[in-house]
Amino acid sequence: MGRLEGKTALVTGGASGIGEAICRRLSQEGAWVAVADLNETKGVKLARELGKGSLFVKLDVTQEAEWQAAIETVTSQFGGLDILVNNAGMMKPGSIEDATLADWRTAMTVNGEGVFLGCKAAVAAMKGRTADQSQGTIINIASVMGFRAQPMHVCYSATKAAVRMITKSVAIHCAKAGYRIRVNCVLPGAIDTELLRGNIKPGQTEADYFSTLKQRYPTGRIGTPKDIADGVVFLASEDSDFITATDLLIDGGSSA
């Protein structure tokens, strides 16, 4: 039996990259998984691959009404919501001199407001849990750049720092209110995804980029989506029953 047997989960940005890996690991551990994404083609394909107990939910995380509809779909299909993973996000490199106000607003809307709305919807869905039920869990995916800023990511760094503080605020609120909800934050380092490849500069080869990047990591490698998914499974399971308002750095020691 998996560690998440019988639990229900919704993962935003679940159709690809880190989100896809999270969906696969949650499913492997026995959870029913709602793959939430804007990309319907990839999302439906993944849900079909995961098989019975999985479904696709189209979700724009910046739209409050779509959040409400997604939660309603999950609760009606699965009978409730136990796990929310706020993974959807965007990254556009830019220093304070390069980034535009439009870049700032887009990053804040997707990375900041998306997590705010997700937490708000999940707390409303989970707060009625009784003592005979396991705790609900919200897991927000931030970034090591929300812990240690990078000059070429002024917008992204700020939004991921915001995600950390949203996490702590919601966690403390739920604990003090007596809700059976834990809220934690995962801070990935460099993870081998298409999003990371967006940092490759014009004229720079992929091989050179990754060679330079690996030198920053004491482990001698960058992370994989599965590294993050394994951390999410831990935070979603009862193995982390006494953990809330916590940052889980999964960064190969790069922030030490």
C-alpha cells in the first residue's frame, strides 16, 4: 500500500516538467490525482496514462472562478480534497534594468496571486476536517531564488519570496484556527526542465550552460523533477505530520 492510499490531490501546472513528475509520484503512492493545467492536450494525455483515479482539470490559476470550479470538480469526483500542490508558475529572466513593469505584473499575477488563490480555495475546502480525518496538506512550490536572490531574476526572485511568506502566513493561520491543515513550501534549486532552459543566453550552447551551472552545486549535478516530487510526497504524507510553515530546500546544497 502506498503512503497516500485513498487521498485525493490537485496539482497545478501538472501537465509537464516538475508538475508532471509530482502527479506521477502521487499516483504511484496511491493518491487520486487531478492534473490541473492550461495545456489540455498534455493534461488529458497524462491523466489517461495515470489511469483510473486520475482526471484532467483545465485551470488558469490567476482566475478565482476557475479555482472554485476546479475544487468543485475534484470534490465531486473524488469526494474531497486532501492535497493541493501549487506548482504552476512562470519565469522570465531580467535584471532591474531589463525587466519591464509588464514583466513584474505578469510574474506577480501568475506566481503570487496563483498561489494566494489556490491556498484560499484549498483552505475553504479542507477546514472542516474532523479529528477522525487525516490532515489536509497544501504544498507550495517556490524556488531557492526566493531564499537567495539572483541579479538576473528580479521579478522571479520577488515572487518566490512572496510564496514563502504566503506559505508561512497560511500555515500559522490554519494552526491557530484549529484547522487540520498543514502548509509547507518546497524550494527547488536548478531542475532539469524546459523552464530552466529558458535561461540559456543567445549564443550559449545547452552543454556550456549546464556545465557552468553544475559547478555551483556541491553534489556535482543539478536536480531532476523526481527529486522535487519525492519531497512533495514526503510533505503530503503522514511522515511529515508535525511539519508546517516550513521551507524544504531541495537544491543539492547550493544554498549552504
